[in-house]
Amino acid sequence: MGTIDSWGEPTSLPPEDTQTLSDPNWSPDGNKIVFSGNGTKRASMIRLLDLPTHQLSTLPGSQGMFSSRWSPDGRYIASVSDDMKRLLLFDFQTQKWTEIANGELLGWPSFSEDGQYLQFLDSTGTGAVLRFDLSNHKMEGIVDLKNFVYAGYWPTGSLAIAPDNSPLLLRDASTSDIYSLDWEEP
């Protein structure tokens, strides 16, 4: 481990882009970063920054998409439409998008460690964590979120994947009390 003195200076990336950017994700080889706008504007699109060359490019057909995640093998990027109704997968080999799922409130795409599965949160109805098998294109539900109370900043919760491929969710287990007070002034 180095000390603070041995760290380099922070660098703003990308240097000339002024659009509000969010949700960066590293490529598996560490040479690129994928990011997008904040997902609340139709202007959002998926951008790729090549770190060695500082070249900035836009992923074809990514207008209106955000929340991108790179697969462990680097072949795919999963993204959510800005209205959070569609989950799509970009295949670098075919240079095409495939719709994986549609619903009312989809988010938090996360690839399994081995890259065989793409898990995501479907907050439509009672909510669930779904898993898409990249080899056979089958979808299965792995966690029912009925009566699950999310915690954190986002009303749709958040999802991450543990090393054993189990879903990690933040749950709000707190309680709230309501008080009524009669105030009598002296």
C-alpha cells in the first residue's frame, strides 16, 4: 500500500465534456470507462472513454440510455432506458442491442462474477430480482421482494452481486414513531 504522498494528482475525465455525467463503470481490462448522463434527460447516451488515448466515443444506438455495466469478459454492456422501462444488452461482437426485459421500473443491472448471468431489479408490481442467462437467454426470478422495504437514496432500492452471485440489497428495518404533544405555556 502506498501513502498519500505517493499518489498522483487527480485528473478530470473527460476533459472537455460538460454534460452531467454519472454512473461510471470500468472495462474488465481497466483501459476504458463507460458512463452516461444522469438518466433523467432524453439527451442521455452511453459514452466510452479510452484511457490510454483519451478518445471519447458514443456507443451506437445508446440515445436515451443510462446505468451501464460491463460484462466481466468485455463482450457486453447492459443498460437501462431513461424511462426505466427497458433493460438492453449491447453485444460488441454483433454491434447490436437486444432487449432483455421490459416493465415499469427496471434497474441496477449487475453481471455475475463469471459473466454467465445478468441480474437486475424489477420494481414492477411487488418487485423481484430477476436473472437473465446469457447462454440460453432464459429469464428466472431469484428473489421475491413482496413486503421488502428499500433503504437508501433511490426509491427503487439498489442491487449489487456478492462474490457467490447472491443479490445484495439494502433493506430498511427501522421504525418511525409519531407523537402528539400538548404544549402548555407557563
